[in-house]
Amino acid sequence: MELLAANLANADTPGFKAKDIDFRSVLNEAESKVSPVTLTASRDGHFGPQIGVPALTAMYRVPAQASLDGNTVETQIEQAKFAENSLQYQISMQFVSGTIKGLLTAIRGE
């Protein structure tokens, strides 16, 4: 969301290059590094070892049509991706909320 918002905010900035993250490659990298981890703690109140998250590398997006001022932001595409991302986030939150409500109903015995 931050990259999309930055791209939209700089749509009129000469020479600005639109950035994006290739989530498919990040996901593939994370899946290839998954290994069984045994979490241990020396005392009851301690947290165990943390599992690392792969670093996200922003890449430049190639525009369908270059602008004269060198800006590569395509406002329509950025707005569509922002709306898609917002919708996916909202759907995820509704799913989590529904799951929690279901668990609470089960716990209460309703």
C-alpha cells in the first residue's frame, strides 16, 4: 500500500520512477527457505527464536507508454492496483472477523 500510495502521490513529479514488489518471487523465496524450527526457551516467560522474514526489494515498474518528463507512473494502473489491494485487505479482515466471531460463539455455547 505504501509503494502504491507513493507512486500515486508522485504521479506529476518529473523523473519519478514507479516502484512495485514482485510478491510471487518473495513468496517462492520464503517457501524455499521454510524449514522445521524447534522453538525453545530457557525459562517459562522467555520468547523462543524468531523466524526471519525475507527482505522485500522494490523494483521499478516498466510503463506501457513512457512520458516526456521521464515519469513512469501510470495513474490508472496505480489506482486500479490500490483499489484491488484495499479490497483484498478488507476481505481478509472480514474473514478473520468472521472466524473470531465463530470461535466466540462456540466458546459461549450459543
